[in-house]
Amino acid sequence: MSYEPRSRGMRPRRIASKKPASKEKKDNEESKFAYKEVVPVNPQEISARTVNALDHLGNQRFGMPPFSEHFRRWLLDIESVLEEFRSSLPEGASETFDNSVGELVSNIRSELESRIKAEGDLSTKVTESLQQLTDHDRELADLESEQRIKIHEAKRTTEKSVQKLRGEIDALDAQRLKLLRQKQGFLERLFGSTKTKVESSSRSLHSKQSDLLSKEERLKHRIDGLRFEYEEKRKPLVARRAELRERLAELRSTTLDDALEVRRAACERIRQVISAPSQVTDQAGAGQE
């Protein structure tokens, strides 16, 4: 086994990281506390921006109802605009501003929340009316289906016996015609047997025909009874369906607006309140200059 001799001499040294000079370290520490220039707040700019935002929100129109989500978003926008304006006020002025504008914001929030609730109640009533109307339509459809089944069953049951009677009538009629066309022999003319057979056949034929008419008449009465019963059950359902349709049309025609006038008036009152704190802010800004 071979090996290489161990090298002699100085071992290689690690490259040491260069330590920052004490002067550089001191400069870095001092830079942490270096003066940062604070951009002064421009009261006039904030005031103008707030007034413009209130003007926009006061004249903002919404699309078709429901307006609930629009109202909630609008309230958030109002609060955001007022919070930005408040943050620019001195401490004393901000407290005055909170007291003045807080009631106005609370009033418009209460008004819009009442409209949101009314819109929700209306939606619930429409849904309930639609469900009741659907239930009545289904009940009417079931009643009509039941009526068709009953009439079909009555006709089917009667038709069996009617068909049998018609067959017997056709046979008797054919027998009678045969007897009438048959040539009579001497004995038959003497005793009148052919005539007797014809009369018997005619009586049977008449009896069967009477039975047929009776069965057809009973079927007619049965169907009339079923139709009367059906109409008696159907009348209140139809009347109730008409009421529900009228109620639903009334609910759907209920006018819901986007509260434009209410929101516009609220923004105008808030703008008037803002004019006083903005003067305080202007004075504070002038003092800083």
C-alpha cells in the first residue's frame, strides 16, 4: 500500500473577514438617528380633497335594487374619507370634529340600515309569496291529475260492460234480420213460430239497448259528479292563487330608491361641519410656517 508523505511547512490560513473600521461603525450608528424631514400636512389640500369626495358620494347613484350592498359600501367610503380628514386635525380640533360629525354619521347610518332592513323584509316576503304560489300550483296540478285518473277509470270500467252489451245487441240484431228474411214453411206459417222468434229477439234487443243507454247515462252522471267535485275543490285553490299573484305583483311593484336625497343632504351637513375644523387646521398650518 502506498501513501503520500505529509507536507511540511505552514498550514493555510482562513481568509478573515474584514472588520469595519471604528469610524465606519460610528457613522452607521449615528445614521440610525439621522434627522428625517417630515413633509408638512397641507390643510387646504386635505380640506379640498375631502369636500370633493363628499360631493362625489353625495351625488353617487346606484343601479337597480337591491341596494343593501351599495349602502354598506357607501358608509365605509364615508367613514374612510372622514378618518383621513380627522387625521390631519390638531388634537383639540379632532375632538370637536368627532363630537360634531359623529351624530350626523350615526343618523345617516341609522337611516340606511333601516332601508337595508326594509329591503331584506321585502325580499323575504317576495320569496314566501313565490313559495306559496308554487305550492298552490302544485296542488292544482295534483288535483287535475287526480281528476283525469278518476274520469279515465270511470270510463274504462263502464266501457267493458258497454262493449259486451254492444256485441250482444249486434248479435240479436243480426239474428232478428235473419229471421225476418227467412222463408217460412207451412208449419211455421200455421203456428206462427217465426213471428214468435222475431218478437222474442226484438224484446231481447230492446232490453239490451235499454241497458246500454242506462249504462251510458250512469257514466255521464258519474263524470258530471266527478267534474262537480273537482270544481268545488278547485275554486278555493284558484281564488287563493289569484290572491297570491296579486300580492306578489304588489310586492314587486313596491318602490325602493337609492336614498339619493338622504345621502346628498347628509354629505352637505357634514361638509358644513368640516368648514369649522378646516379653519383651525389652516391656523395650525400657518403657525408651523
